[in-house]
Amino acid sequence: MTLTLAALLICVQDEGWSRPVELAKDRTTIPWALARVEGGLALAAIRIEDGRGFTWMFHLSKDAGRNWTKTGEFEAGKMDGPPAALVRGGRLLTAAVQDGKKLTFRSFDLATGKPDEAISIDVEGLDKVQDDVWPTLVEHGGALHLLCAKQDERDRIFVLRSADGGKKWSALPVPEWTTHHRDGCRALLFAAGRDLHVVFSPDREMASISHYSSADGGKSWTDRKTAFPADGSKVFPMAVAVDGDRVCIAYGRGSSKAKTEIRAMTSADGGRTWAAGGTMLETRVDDMSLLCSVAVAGEKAAFFGLTFSPEQKQVGTAVVLSRDGGRTWKDLDLSERMKQVNLFSTGTFSADGSELYVAFVNAADMSVLEGRGEGHLLFRRWGRPEASQQPPLTEEERKQVLALVERLGDEDLEAREEATRKLIEAGERALPLIREVLGRTKEGEVRSRLEAVVAKIVPPWWKG
């Protein structure tokens, strides 16, 4: 079964929606990095090949995500769990657990998809890497830092450092940290302000969340004793996002077997002081809820996470927005637009401190665990309502569109196909006129072709 990929530019400021743009048709593909590069906007995604291995796919857009060109594809082999990904200087830096619990580092040119040679990360004491603790890659103080955990009875956290772009790695002298990694819990590594931060769940009871920071590049660590409000419930970190000095941590509070609150902890000063934010959503949390993300752009924040209904045995996606730095959250109701959306991962970046792009997968009727079904790759942009700024058709353009509509009834097959293609290319600007003609066209072949054109511009799975 194939998975149809499409890109969608969404303007959240007025909750307007623009048309999807098809990227490719392939098997299950997960967006993993989205960033500005020289020449436009770049996307890297990993494609899963039925358990035989992973393939990196690269696309480039020069018009803010409306149109995409595939620039490269690279077979990466088998990966045990998802890779860490970081975009710097037009390159995608990745670290993945491969080939029997070993860490592998690789760099790609985002604009072309061309890879550097893979580097095996060999560090004393880290003979086997725990693939349930997803690796995290960040840049701090001109060096790369990578969080992972050793696979043993304690799952001890390691923080590795490379000062030469990933060629050589060494372990930082961190305390004897151990991490719990079940029930939606993740160990988080992030850089904010002048410090490096590690947040994790230290024990299976999940009675608290540990938070340490380092102001000297990881040579020494301070227990910040940040209080994540628990009220007697289990608490566990889930995701983090940083934009300058602004930080937002999403954490779970409650039992994974029943209803769980997903809440925000925020900082506006690079992690020096923290405030308890509002509740993002209430849901049941289990291992699938590792597949969540939070993103920040100035005062704006967004949370993307799986929701699970034990009674109906359904999995969907919550998209929750904040415009006040995480203090209050609003659920963006997608129920009428996307009946079911399964979130795999997101890649985010902010531009000019006001716009937020997120890549995620809309997979109607897809099984998250098996990764099968029909789906679409979407892009979300939170900023100016781009679609509403498109100028209306000129009188000459209206005549051209109407002439193309007339050619849909041509006896010549090639003429009909060319007219159909050009109407689809006319896109969203021509949509009001096409719908106007459709409304007065009687049942028949021309009406069927017009309906097919509209479905291509705005596919039937999209109800916006």
C-alpha cells in the first residue's frame, strides 16, 4: 500500500488554509527536519521500507512551501529507533542507533541530499546504546552535543561532545544519571541562553523530573531543582522547544492508564527561572505518545501530540496553540477538516521571531504502529495569512480559465487532458471561478472533470 505525500501551507493567524501541494508517492514517510537554507526552504524526511531499512529523502522549496522539488535520496540502512536531527549551515546533521546498538553520525547537504561519509561514534564505556532512549542532538558553544543512554540495567545517560563537526566524540563528565523511558517519558537535551540543559525522569516511579544545567560546556553540572507541579501524580518530560531565550517544556502529569494532563513549563530568560504554564490537553498517554512535539516562535507556541480513546480504540492528533508564551492554550479543532490525523514527528523553525513552520503527517485511516495507509505530508505556517494576499484573477486570466473549462468537453483526449492539467496548475487563485462554473454545470462528463480538478486543488480528505 502506498502513502501519498502532500505539502500544505497553513496560516494559523486567521486559521485560514491554503491548498496542498503533492510532493511524492511512496511508502510511509516521516518528516524529520525542516529549515531555511540558501535558496529556499528545505525538508528532509525518512522513508520506512517495510522493516528492511530507512531512506532519507530531500526536497527544496523556493516559494515558502507552495511548490517542492525533490533534490536527493539516500539509503541509510536499518536504524533502531528514530534518528536525532539538527540543521546547521544548510546541512542536516543526524545521529542514529544502527547495526547492533552502535551510534552513527552523518551529515547531509540539505539542498542536494548528498551525504558525507558515515562516522561510527565510539566512546569508552558506551558499548551498547539504548534505542528506547531516543538520541538528541544540539549545538552549544560552537560544539555539537549528543544525549543517549547506555543499554544496561540502569540506562545511564551519556552526553557526548564533538568540537570538529562530528568527526570525533568524547563523553562529558556527567553525574550518575539514570533515566526511565516508558509511558511517554523522554530524556531531553537542549541549549538555552548560555547554558546546556538536561531534563529527564530519574526513576520508574516518576515522582519527579530532574533538571540539570551546565554553564561551562558540560564540565560541571548544577541541579536546578526545577519544580514541575505534580500534585501527587506521576510526572514525566515529553518534548522541548527553544527560541532564543524562550523555552517551553511539555510534560505529562497523571497515570498512563487513565486520563493524563499534558502541561507546559516555560522560561523567558534562557532557563534561569521557570513558570508553570497551562494545560495543553488531557489524554491517555502510552508509548505512542513519545511521538509528540512542541514548538516556539516568540510569544507563540504550538503542541502536537497523539490522543488515544481506550473506549473507541482510536488514535488521533491534538494541535494546540498558545499566543501568550504558554500560559493559555487553545485546541485547534481539526475534526471537520481531518477526520483522523496521526502525528509521527515534526521539524520546526521560526523566521523573524514571528512565523512558525511545522511538518507532520496526516494519515487518514492509518495504523500508527503498523505504519500503513493513505496519508499526506503537511506543512503548517503560523504567521501572515499568505493565501488571503493572493490577488484575484485579472479579466484576461478569467477568459483563459473559462476557455480551459470549455476544452474539458473537447472530443480530443489530449486536448481534454491538457486543459485539466492547466486548470490544476492555475490552483487556488482560479478555484472560486472554477467552483462558480461547476455550480451551473449539469451532470455529465464536463462536470465530473471539473469536480476532479477541484479535488486536485483541494483533495477530498481536506475539508477546509
